Amino acid sequence: MSFDLLKQHIKNNVKLSTSELEIVCNHFKSRSLKKKEFLLTQGSICRFEGFVTEGCFRVFTLDKKGNENTLYFAAKDWWLMDIDSFMHQTASDLNMQALEDSKVLLINRQDKIALYESLPIVEKLFRIMFQKGLVSWQRRLVRNHCFTAKERYFHFIQTYPDIASKLTDKQIAGYLGISHEFLSKIKKSQK
């Protein structure tokens, strides 16, 4: 598997030499998943952080009634993780499922810590990634509190058209926190 996308992603955030980029990439392992295959299931421990190089993943929870609640999607050039389970090595509340045939580069906790110690700039890289993720979560929280369901839907399909085109209405509704039926009404009102 090529590490070109990861290398470019790193270069866009921190300055590393060619040899340092190789050292970082050597700590990642590639994994291919088929459509609908799970990378992580609720109740297991998340032992990786992942960088998506192909395809798209859905990160969701199942409530006691079996309803799926999608937290986010991770497409090409996005990070994929359960930071709580990864950091604390506790059971995950999340499921991570490939929405199509996908490829991801994974780094385990021990290798990440080893990189921090051997290349301190890598800690800056992951801090930047964490901050970007936090900003994204904050923006989504604000939208969920301040936008109507219709506004959230149009924001999603305009902001992430490539992801939206890969999803079922049920998956989009789960992400927006609305029922599938209500999403159908929103879509019908636009025709």
C-alpha cells in the first residue's frame, strides 16, 4: 500500500524530513476492509488510530433499542478513532464499519508513544489533528443546537457531497439525529 496520502497529510501539518516521514510511516500497518466489514465493534477495545486512504467508514453507536446513531463519517484523508477507548484502553462505545471497500493505515498505542519519544514533532502533528477534530465536533454541536433539521441536512450534503452520495437515507438520518421518515419529508419538500 502506498503511503503517499499519509505523507502529504503530514507535510500539510508539520515539517518533517524525508527520512523522518519514512520513520513515521513505518509505524503504520495497512488494512483493507470489504464493504460492511467492521474495523471496531462496540464493547471491544480500540487499539489503533487510523488514517483512511481509500473508501469511507461510518462511526456509530447502537442504543438499547437497537437504533443506530452515527457520530461521524471518515472518508479518504480523514482520521478514524475512538480516542476514549484508545487512550484509556477501555471498552469502546463505538462501531466502525466500512461503507464500501476501504483501506486504512493503523498505528497502535505503543508505536504512537515510541514515535513521540523518537520524533517529538509527531506529538505536535497529533495535537494539531486532535485540535482539528475538536473544532469539527464543536461546529457539529453548534449546528445540532442552532440549525433546524432541514438546515443540517442541506449543510451536510453541500459540505460533504462525496460522502453523502455514498450513504443511504437511513445513515444520513442517523447522522442528523432525525428519523428516516422526517428526512424523506425534507427531501420531498424540495422537489
